[in-house]
Amino acid sequence: MALLASVGHVQLLNCARGQATTISALQDFARHNENLILLLQEPWIDRHGNSPSLPSFDTFTPMPRKPRCATYVRHTPGLTATITFTATNLFLGTTITTPHDQEFTLLNFYSPGRAEPLAAILPTIHLPGNCIQMGDLNAHHPWWQGPLTPTVHVSRASQVIADWLEDNNFHLENEPSIPTHHPRNGGRPSTIDLCLSRGPTMQSILSLAVDHNTTSDHSIMSRISHGRLVSAAAGAAVTLVALWLALITAAAVTVILCA
């Protein structure tokens, strides 16, 4: 019986607009069949304002030109993807549906430099019941950063984001106080790359670990959870034993679904 995927990866990477970084990320991701979905933030765009295409993948962006986030979904039998939310060129929601009609929404958010852009758009979002939000929110708050130093203050926008997440029953997957951003200029590390879930996805989490041993100034986070995928041949449910999310380079997230 052929499986839709016994191992499936979803990866999120902030490319900082670098051409080499973007092209390398796309090529490396496409090389392995288990890689299903790639979410880029700050991708390189060509002189026409287009993000790169990727053979055998559908490309979704919040705007046709000059997007600052992009989601790539591999052509996979029985797996469909639909844009369900866009706002400016920074925020994108893509709903993934399996052959068994199970679905979840991936929210690909990039709030450039500060929390205000995201805080302004949150009231317009109609949230699905089952979703994973991943991204560089550029928001500082004790909920995920732990006790703040005297020089760090919670901005009004950061508080708006925290209140919205709490009001909508999001569960923080990060371990509070574990930094995810280590500035190359020697600045104090902070926690601004976040992974949050809501709905049935939240109940499947087993553990999350942070690994600072990277070449990026952002940490890797690994999330383990249970999930379900389906057989492409017969629609039979396959129980998954792991869902791994990793955050690299301003939020490079890898979700691995393992049978």
C-alpha cells in the first residue's frame, strides 16, 4: 500500500532577502521527497518583484509582487493546499487538506523589525480551529521571554499580540526564557521566534527542545508530537509518531511527520 507520506517535512526559513540563501534553501528542500512544505520569510525576489518558483511545487504568496513571505507545497497525491488568509505582503495562511479530509492551517507570519505590523493586522484574522503559527514576530513579552531585563520593555504592540494569542487559546510551544535569537553584534539574546498551536494540534505535543549550536543567529527548536496522515492508495489512516518543528535562521521551522 503506497502511503501519501511516511515522513513529511514542513520547513520555515527567513532568508534575509539573500539570493544565495533563498536558492540554496529551495534546492536543498526539493532534493528530498519527504520534504512537503517550505515556508520562506524575507525570500530573495528578482528584478520583476517575483519570488523564485520551484519545480514540482505550488507557490503561494500573499501578493503577486514583492512578497516578504512565501509557501511552497510539493505536488503530492491527495494533498491539497489553499490560501485562506493574506494581509499586505507579510502575512499568509495556507490550509492543508489530506485525502481523509483532515486539515490544518499554517500561518506564515513575518513582522519586520518590530511588533507593530503584526499587532495591527491581528483583529482582521478569522482563525481556523486547528492551526500552527510560526514566525519571527519581533515581539518581546514575559510569556515567552521570561522575566525581562530593566532595559527591555513590553511595547503596546507586543502586549496586543500576547493578548490576542491568549484570547484565541493559542498554546506556546517555546520554553519560556530560552532565547531563539543571538545577535551577531553581541546584543543580548532574546526570544522572538515563536511556535504556537491551537486546536487538536495542541493536544499532540510531546516535547520541544532548543539547540543553540547553529551557524545562524537564531536557534533550532525541535518539537515532538503525535499526528495522523492517510494512505494515498486506500485512504486508510496511518498513525504518526512524531511531528518535529525546528526554527533556524530567523525562524527556520521543520515539521517532520513520521509513520
